[in-house]
Amino acid sequence: MNISSSQVSSRRSRRTGVAAIGVSICLGATLAACGSSNGSSSSSASGGGGKVGVSLILKTLSNPYFVSMEKDAKTQAAKDNVSLTVAAGNTDGDTQTQITAIDNAISRGDKGILITTNGDAVNAALNRAKQAGLFVIALDTAPNPAGVANITYATDNEQAGKLDGQYAAAALNGKPAVIAMLDLFNNQVVSVDINRDHGFLEGMGIDPGSKTENGKEAKSGKYTGGKGGSYTIACHQPTQGAIDGGRTAMENCLSANPNINVVYAINEPAGEGAYNALKAAGKEKNVAIYAIDGSCAGLKNVTSGEFAADAVQYPGKMAALGVDSIAKLARGGSKPSVTGGKSFYDTGTALAAAKPLGGLTVQSPSQAASACWGN
């Protein structure tokens, strides 16, 4: 999901999907020192009764979303007798470090790669891995094109955005909507960015105007979700999925239109930054923020009222399933298959909100917290 990035300044910075930005714990120019304590080698990568070598290559390891992937992948690896090597970009958008990790996996003789890609520049390396016989599973976001991976394990990001949009429309109860769209980027096309943005608009009953780009919807008109009403798009601003980016984006949006009452945020860090800007402007009580992630900290923000709702995801489940799939495949099992009617394996999503609204299926923050990630 990613490109140029700002540093995330809060201990609660977290994904994107989509994706918060930060410095990886892997500071070297190569990833050889980034392995898990289990280590990995050509001799341990064999199938049969021995250990199966798997590489988990993440966007960063400063983001709790991806840390939860690492944690659950290691737990599953111990169960499946897998030698897991973990690597990560130094920042969100760092493709070169990921390419090095992919080449290392090929050299080790790993059986598979799990990856949350930092951009299309990794595609050639992933194709080399597949040609070398490694099974490639994309986590969280499909690569572009999706066929670069053998399969993707992910949330239906369009559905996650749609759940937020449906709730926003119902909560407005027919009132005019002045909407700030806080996206991931404005200088590149990334599927998670498009899917969540478009899903939110679709949930509100607004035509996105394009299947491949953000910001192509009519800037004013009628939304048809809930009881329906008029809407104005105040802005589309990039956040890089970070708290600081969310705050700057929200400040820019308020400058463009101080009457904003609905905020779509690509992820929780962007939503948190938006809240900080609104609070500084004395407007936080009159604006509803809709986020996507489902971290434990984000659900607390739903309880406190900082977020009106949060579409929850299960990143650890993606990684654990990926490890298990490669382990089974390496030992003679069948290849994993996509969810019926979709182009990927859907690991699920749900909407958490402090209060239910008629006709919508909503989890309370405490219910959603039973499967949350992070602290």
C-alpha cells in the first residue's frame, strides 16, 4: 500500500491497511539479521517431516497492525514446525528492503513467502520467487496486479468502508453531510486506498464516479443511504496512514470548509490525527469520524466517542492462516483457494460502534475487543 511516508509520532500509531509509517526494527542494509529467533536455512527449509522455511515480509515493524501479524505467525509457526524468518521495510514504501528479503528467501530455499507489499517495485522479485518454486501469499492487500501473488488473504476493504458509510448515512438521519475524505495517497493508486474510499461512498449511497481512482465522485448531490439527504465533498486529502498526516489533512480540510460534520479516515492513525486537529479547532463534538482497523486502542476510541465507528480487521488471522497454508502445501497438501465469489480469501470484517442503529449489524466495542489486536 505504499510510498513516501512521514514518521508516526504516537505510541498508538498503527496501520492502514491500510498503514501507519515508522522506522523498522531492522536497521541494516540487508535483512539477514532480521530473522526470528527460530532462524532459517536451506537445510531447515525442506518439506517432509523437517522444518518448512517461510518468510514473513512486512511493510514495517513499528506498526502494531503488522506486529500482530508477526506475533500470530510465530505462534502458528511453532505449531506447524515452520522455520519463520521475519523481515520488514525501514519505512512504509521501502520496497528495496523487501526485495532483498525476497531474494534472501529464494537463496535459503524457503517454501513460501507471506508479504504485505510496499509497492509494485517488488513484483519482479516475487515473480522470481514463484519461478524458483516458492508459494507467494499476499497479506492484507493484493499486489498490483493481483496475480503476482498465488493468493491473497485479506479483509474485504470495500466492504469495510461500506459498513462505515452505511452507519454514517443512518446516523445523519437525513441531515446534510459535509464530508472530509482522508485517503492514503494522492500521488499513486493503491487498491486498499481505492477500495476503502469507494466503499465508504457506496455505503452512504454516493457514486464514486470511477472504479480505479479516488476523488471522481460528484462534489455535491444527494446521498441515498439511511433517510437520504444532501452532501458536499469538502476535500480529498492524503494522510500516508499516519497520525501526523491525518492531522495535517484535517487542518487542510477545515481550511477548505469549516462546516465538515463527517470524516472518513483510511485507518485509525489518520482518524486519530483528524480528531487532534478537530479538537484543536474546538470542533470535535460536532464531527463524526469513521475509521477502519479494529485495534484494541481504536476500539477504546469508539467507546470514548473519538470515533463514531470502526470497521474491524483481523491481521493476525491473515498471517497465521498463511503460515499454516504454506506448511501444509510443502508437506503435500492442496493449494489454498479463494472465498466463493471473490478474488481473494476473505478473513472477515465487522463494524464496531457505541450504539446500534436500525437495520445495521453492529458490535459493541467490548464485543469487538475479544478479537482486537495491539494494546
